[in-house]
Amino acid sequence: MVQVAVMGYGVVGSGVVEVIMNHRDGIMKRSDAELNVKYILDIREFPDSPYAEKFTKNFDDILNDDEVKVVAEVMGGVHPAYDFTKACLLAGKSVVTSNKELVATKGAELLEIARQKNVNYLFEASVGGGIPIIRPIGLCLAANEVIEVAGILNGTTNYILTKMIKEGVSFEDALRTAQQLGYAERNPAADVEGHDACRKICILASLCYGKHIYPEFVHTVGITGITLEDVSYASSWGGVIKLIGQVSKLDDGTLDITVEPMFIERSSQLAGIDDVFNGILVRGDATGDVVFYGKGAGKLPTASAVVADIIDCVQHLKDRKFVFWEDGNASLVKPYEETVFPVFVRAVSDDKKAASAKAAELFPGMKPVVRPDAAENEFAFVTGKMTVADRNKLLEELKASGTEIKSVIRIADL
């Protein structure tokens, strides 16, 4: 029998315990070992839980028990999760986690400790919840050079944008509905400002390219500035707006990595992914485009991925799985101002004719975009490819001529 500890008994933690206890026979067949949850660490009281006797408030109970071979960290946040995880790895215990913030900020260090101690640090649930993505990239797509990864990585923002696109609901009203349904937190900043998606694309980039990409390296913009006017223009252009986390390797070896709202053509495999669902596109040089789709969160889907990692650790108690990347630095990432792509621009001017002519002069080859019921002083266009820095200079010239820039949104090639 393999003894397991679960740190954190929130939504995911309770799901992990439930899956282990309710699927003992199936787990035994897959791992060739019986699992038992020996400890559940939480500072709260659960006197009515059927597992009440397993609870402890003392981390040392887990750390000092040599019988505990695998620990599931599902606490969330960096502290004390980092300290507890590091201590467990140093003590020779494998650790699995759903904690994307911890993996995105401390992954290189924790993976190195796991390597030195010949144990495992696994985190399948940290990116796609119940969507398998870490293993497929590390194993099934291992023969490929990953050209690009792009995805809808946050279900809350995707739900909000879906409401805006399909029902014409404002961002504020869509967010309020998401909160009422439990899809968004009372403080939704991590979702709507793009931080959650940023952590996830950092993990995927680190895995694909072998160097730790920290969130502070990544240009990140959320969806709070997206309006129904932008949604309407996207439709007229022939697509939809999605919050995309994207990374690709450039010819000079640096990475173009960003999180921001993007116009996506309706023909894209990501365009039809709606509501709280996530979709991750991996573009390999041999496979072409492969898309992973499903609910990116939720109690049992995420718990399922955590338990799968536990089973993997049990199967590899005496050897490591090769999930690893080295530490990285900011020089790995192309400065955002130097990256090249087209954008959609929405603007208003008291003299729309003159402003449109000025825009055409500044952006040769621009393509106007027209939407129904646009305000008389409003116009929009799509630029050609150019660096962010060059485009910003031209937009400043346009603004200096009396035009107000309302929106600048990236055009995706997905």
C-alpha cells in the first residue's frame, strides 16, 4: 500500500480525496498498488467529513512520515505551498500539483530539486485542468519540434466573451453573470486581467522550449477593455475575439510570447470554443496542428488529472519521469515592442473623412472594416504586419492629427 498526503481541502483537494477513495479498484489496476490517503492538511475544521480522522493542521506530520511517498499540493498560491513542496521534495517525496502560480514562478527550482533527489514533480492539472496537455507535449509529441502553442487558457474570460459575442451582453453584465454562476471570483482580476492565462502559457513555453519563462517576461493584457463595438467589428471582419495565450520560437531563437485579446478567423479551430471550455493548439513540424479541448477547471476534472499524476508517481517510485526545464532569463523572450503582427484599429474623429485619409497615408495597404450601426464619427481598419514600436509611432501621429484611438487588437494567425 502506498501512503499519500493531500495538502489543501478546497474544491480540488476534496475532489482528489474523493477520486482516490471511490476508485480504489481502478487505481490499483492502473498502478499495481493500493493507494491510501493518510493525511489531509488544512487549517480548517471538518468534523462532519467521513475522513475526519485523516485531517491534520501540522505539516510536519506529513514531512516526517517516511511512509508517505507522494504528496498532492492543491493549496494554491505561492506561500506556504512553495515551502511545503520544497521541503517534501528535499525529504525524498514526490509531489504533484494543480498550482499553476507555483509552477509558473518556481518550477525550475522545484524540478531541479526533484532531479537531485530522484523523485518526481508533476503538474498535469496546472494548465488544462482535466484536459491532458503536459503528457501529450512531453511524450506523444516528443518527436516534433514545437513551432507554436496557442490557446484559450481561461474558462472565465471565454465565458464572458461568449456572452458578449452571442448575446450582445456588455463586459460588466457578462462578468456579473459569471460571478453569479461561480465561474468568476468576487475579485476576478486574475482571470479578466490575463494573469491566469499568463501562468499557463509560461508553463507550456517552459516545457516546450526547455527554459523557464517567468510571467514577468510576458506581455499580458486582459479583456476589460473589450467592448461590444469591438465584438461587432470582429464579426464584420469575419471572426471572433478570444483571449489567447501564445508562444512561438522565432528565427533568431527568441520566443514571441504574449497573452492578449485577438481577432481569430471563424475558420480557426479555436474560434468555435465557447463558454467555459478551453482549447489548446499545438503546432508541430511533423504533426501540424493538434488541438486539445475540454473544461479547463472544475472539481472532478482537475482532481482526475491530479490523481493521474499520483498514479504516475507510484509507478515511478524508484525512478524519475523526464519532465524538466532549466532556469531562464528575460533574454529568451523577444521584447514585445520588436514583435511583428497586424492589428485591428478602431478610432473616432470629428472629421472622419480626413482621419481615414490620414490613416491610409500612415498605413499603406490598410484594409477598412465596416460594421452595421457604427457611429457617424467612427472608423476602423486592419494594418499590415509591422513591429509594435513602429505601429505605435504611426498611431501617435494619427492621434496628433485629432483622431482618438479606441481599440488596438492583435490579429491572430491561427
